[in-house]
Amino acid sequence: MAEVQALEYGVTNNNVPNKPTNLFVSNVNKENAAMDTYQLPFGPKGPRTLVMTSSKSSNWKPVLTEEGKKLSPDYQKFLINDVSKEADNQRAAYINKSFTPVQKETLFKGAPKVNNTASPSEVSQKGDQQTANPQDFNKTLQDLKISDAAGGVRESYGDKNYKYPIDANFSLQDCIMFSMYRYKPKKVELTSDLGAFKAVDKGSVMGRVTLPIQPGISDSNGVSWGESSMNAIQAAGSAAALSTIAKGGEGAEESLNTIVKGIRENKSDISKMIAANFAGGATGANQDFLTRATGAVLNNNLELLFSGPSLRSFTFNFSLSAREQKEAEMIRKIIRFFKQGMSVKRSESTLFLQTPNIFDIKYLHKGKDHPYINQIKTCALQNCMVNYTPAGNYATYEDGAMTQYDITLTFGEIEPLFDDDYKNLVPGGNSDTHIGF
């Protein structure tokens, strides 16, 4: 029986609403490059299904098996167009990686050539040793896509442009706009410079709500600073360790010479410190003995050092009163927009919970970013509170709509602010024509 190399990979089916990533394994014959492609089961158990074959006899074109022909026409198209392309790439990358030029020219002459830089994801049936490869790692991360629950999640909200009041002309009136997007995880990539996390990626807008600007708007920017101390002994030891790491034995010798020179130049103070330190060590007092004996302490060079950025939060309060039935319906849609948008999503298997939608918030002046009010980075809606009786009594219109609703929304930015965020506010870079964040 000919040896085979098993190549496992995932392919996203963009032809269906949920866009699931299905797993496949292609067994490549090491003698003639013929390839059998199997659909792996969705769960942990179940048989795999042979759906396609490809060999020199078929001119390297994918051929559906009898089991493959039983699948729906759309899924057959997915197999022939998308899965076979990835299978060919995996096979070609494996051939190029594992065989000599002479072998490729003779034994595998006519086999599909590599048309991308991906390396194959090798799952050997013979226990071949795997080699760590950043591209393999990145591809594996891309395959870790979790499908939505049956029926998917809501992709659109009405005409994508809810507003209150319904007759407001927000092209002339200052307003605040909330735009909703489906959350997409940051791309995590392994690179040679150890870079990993990329910028947040948003898809197309799912819906918008535009409301009048309410009183009490404010923002608060902050960063974290913390106290840090390091006395001369600690500093010398740290510098010596760093020099040794950077330069090896030569660095250690340089550091020792520097320390000895410092002791000679400050021998009076250092001798007192050493004497007090030995005496304190004998009694267990250490630093306290130095202070009691000399009235001095080691200079700890106390500083306030930057320790990291902080994330901002914003709270908005809106009072919505319907003047007619259409406006009452619009208010209902707006409340639903925020409540459903912030809700947790479930995966197809219900094993995982997925991130709620995210929001862009903009203050607008004549339809453009307001130059005199802060901008806000992409946010998560952390809390939505609705008061159905803000006047203190239960009152409805004839159709049951409440006479007034009060909404309190609490958002948190999902990324901290950076200096270079400001240069992208307006054309021309670091211009002061906008107040910024």
C-alpha cells in the first residue's frame, strides 16, 4: 500500500449566511501525487466522507465521488471551486517542501504548481515530525472560526437609519450618531518581529441611530502611572546583568570594573554603608540599623513611572417622547436596536458564546465630525437601562405605547488612545483644527 501524507485544513463557505468553516483532510499519495479529499465530521465523532479525488489521470482536475455527488448543488460548487483550490495549494506546497528538484521534475511532473506562499498543514499518518512555521500558525488561527447558532444572528436593522425625532433634519441640526458593526476578533499573527495583534477590523454597518445631543456631555482622558524606586546597588546590579546578557563575559568584566571604580571614588560613604549592612545582617535589622546608626537611608530614587494606558467610558441619557404612532414605533425600534445589538451571541454548537456587536459613536455638526467636541473610538455597549415610567406614573397611548421612555447607555472604548490616533483625524496629519479625542 502506497504511503500517503495527510494534509488537514479548513475552508470557509462564503456561499451561506453563517459562513461556516468546514474541515477537510487530503491524503496525498507519495508515489504519484494522487489526492483523495475527505470531509471531516462536524462533531468529535462520526465517519469522514470521501468527496473528491484528483490525479494525473484526470489532468489534475478535481472529480466528485459518488458521495460528493449526493450533496446539494451549492455545496458541490463550494467543493469544486473553493475546497479543491486549497487542496491543490496544500499538495503543491507539500511537494515543493519535501522532494528534490529531480523528483519534482520526473515523478511529479505536471502536478499543480504552488500559487501562494502557504506551507501545508501536515498531519502525518506515519508520525512525521512537524516544523514550527509562522505561516502554519497564522493559518491555524484563521481556521479557528466559530459558526453562529442555527438561524444566524441579525445582520441588519431596518433601513439602517433610525432617528428621533422622526422629522428632524440632522443635516442642519447637531446630533449624535450610533453605528453598529459585527465584532470581528483582532487578527493574531506570528511574525519575525514577534508582532501579534493587528488593528480592530469592522465589517459593513448593520444599522444606525441618530439622536439630538443631550445636555451633560463630557469626557475624561487618563493614563496609569505608578511609583517606582531603585537604589544605587539595585541599579548597578541591573546594569551589570543587562551588560552581561548583551555582551557576555566582556560585558560582565566591564560592569565589574565600573562598580569597583565607583566604590573607590565614593569609598567614605560606601564603607559606612557596608559596615552598617554587615552589622545589620548580624542582627537581622539590615536597613533599619543603617538608619539608626547614621540617620540616613539609601537613596531609593523614587519616581513616578508610566505603567500603561487606560480605557475610557461614556454614559449617555436620552428622553424619548412619542408625538404620534410612527414616532412611538421608531422609539421601540431604537430601544430594540441597542438591546439586541449588545446581546451575547451563541455558537452553532452552543459550546461557545460570541462577542456582542460593537459601536462607533460620532458627534456631528452639519453632517460632519463636530470639530469642537471629542471623538470616540470604537466602543462596546456595556449597559442599557430603560425607564418606562420616568414621570413616576404608568401612562400609555391608546395602542399601549408609553408616553415617555428614558434610556441610559454606558459605552466603553475597546482600545486605548495613542498619540498617532490624532494625526488621522483630518487630512494633513497633526492639524489642530479638531479637538481630537
